[in-house]
Amino acid sequence: MANTLNDFSSTELARYARHISIPEFGMQGQQKLKAAKVLVIGAGGLGSPVLLYLAAAGVGTIGIVDFDVVDDSNLQRQVLYTVADIGQPKATTAKKRLEALNPHINIQVHNTAFTTDNALSIIQDYDIVADGTDNFPTRYLTNDACVLAGKVNVYASIYRFEGQVSVFNYLDENGERGPNYRDLFPKPPPPGMVPSCAEGGVLGVLPGIIGSLQANEVIKIITGVGKTLSGRLFLFDAAAFTTRTLKVKKRPDTLIKELINYEQFCGIVPKPATNTMVKEITVTELKKWMDEEKDFQLVDVRKQFEWDIANLDAELIVLDTLPKNVEKINKDKPVVIHCRSGARSANAISFLQDNYGYTNLLNLKGGILAWANEIDDTMATY
């Protein structure tokens, strides 16, 4: 690579001066950053610091994969967003923020779910993938797609006070690939054993710490500066402020031939077929039923901490415990099931209808959020 100032405008040279002045980094390192293409999967807690620091550092092309919208509960840790962004798509909102931070780079938006059908086509145009996902099916999908496409996967995950970082499928100077995610975790944990951040919580600053380490690994891989975490898993405990680094070795039985059904692989019950009808009731209709003292059962499938923050005086049956509590769901009168937004309750109804023959279930459209918006604006929605 030619070591020339012509690759950068005077404004860029001023911006990146602190990089260029590092002897081991220099102009050549900055040129490598400008030529690099990095895909960040997930623009949430981890994705926020990763995207901010990669954009600030001058990575020439950054792709963002995310189909979620900004929620008020995100703002405790997802520092890309503000109150004004609530309800807006994360990917396009992130693009605007990053372009304001660094107008000299190219931001590509993939406002879609990352799936078996599109994974390979999305990552093919990028050099490195940064995995900022928060669920096991997408982690395994990201890993397998990177292995099949020959891409480096910079991995991180967070939970409560703990985080971990590693580099998978790294191509060393001998042309050999390092361990991948399946070498570390050949099989996913049983469903429900490891709660998501929404269910188990996460310290707000933790994704900032771990995401910054993740961005650091991306920059090291691009520039060739330092030693990457390939073959090592870095563990951080924010509560105890301790760190450990474990060795990760390739397993001879790890073989990835094709992308598979990752929800099935992780033991997650598939979503209902399109012909499975989930009947709904609006919050206005529910309020009328309550005022008329209609005979019906109201069930809340959220977590206990959510119920403690705001509830409709419903019977709490946490979604994960539903199979063990089916007998508590009445079959002889209308049953309204609700959650925060209507998604978990719809899954609960589909499960009960498909497996236990229920025909009397109604999903509260919009859940607690709709109730707070339309019925009681003093209700907390966390």
C-alpha cells in the first residue's frame, strides 16, 4: 500500500492526526482503515459503541444490520440514540448519527432481520463482521455464515455485570483459520437457561466497555497492529472488576457445511404458521369489559420485575413457565393474555392453541404500552 497523503483531504488528516502520529500505526494504518469494510450485526447495546468508535476511527465502509426500532428502555445503555429517536428504526437512525460524527465514511443500512436466507448475501461485501447480537440463534448463524464465507467474526456478549470478547475464524500469517464460535460452544444452552438482556438485565455501562473492546479488536485486525484475541476468550466482571483470558482451541469434530434452521437448533419453538389465527382485543375494549365487570380471565406473561413496575392486576404466569402452568388458564370463559407490546402474549396464545386446543384466548393488542398510551398515561412502561 502506497504511503501517500493524497488518499486523505486536509480535513481528514487533521481528524486522524492522533492515529497517524503513532509510530506502529501511522499513515499506513489509517489507509487500511479507510479501505476496510466492516459489517456490524445489531445496533443495540454492543453495536452502539462499536459503531461509534469504528466511525470515529475512519473505517471507510460500515454496514449496519438491524430491523428493530428505538425503545425508551434502550436509552439506559444504547448511547447512539436519544429520546427524540424513540419509535424510529435503529439502523437508519444510527446512520444519521454516524454521518454527523464522520462525514468522510460510507454507511450502508440493512434494515432487515439477519436470517438464513440473506446472511451470506449480506456479509459477502464486507471484510470483517462484528457480532453485536443478543440471542443464540443469530450468534450461531453469524458464526456459520462467517465460516462459510471466509470472514473474520469479532464476537462479544453481555449479561448483567459480565461480558466476553473473542475473535473467530481469524486468518493468520500462515493462511490458517483460527477457532470459531462452535469450537467454544458446540451446542447452545437449553432454552430459557440464559435469559436475554431484556429478561435478566444488564448494567448500562457494560456494553460500552465490552463494545469498545470489540471495536478495538476490529481495528487491530484491519491495521495489523498488536495481537488479536483469536484463540482466546476474554472475560470481564464489572461488579468484581476482574478479568480472565481463556484459551480456545479448534475442535476436530467442528464441521460447518451449510446454514441451518437456527431456532430449531437452539431448541426454540418455531413461530406459528401463517394460518394460526391469534384473535385480538384492544385496550379500549378491555377497559370496557373491566368497567362492566365482565366474567373473563386476565393473564400477564411478562417477568416479575416488569409486573412490579406496572400491571393491570392480572394473574402473572411468566412465559417461560407456561408449559408447567397450563392448568391455570381457563377454557370455560374468555381469557385475555397480555405482555408489554403484544409479541410475547401472541406467542403464548399460539403455543396454547397449537398444543392444548384453546379457542377462547384473546391477545391484548399493543399490551401495556398501548394501555399506557390510550387508557392511563400515568402508567410506567419502564
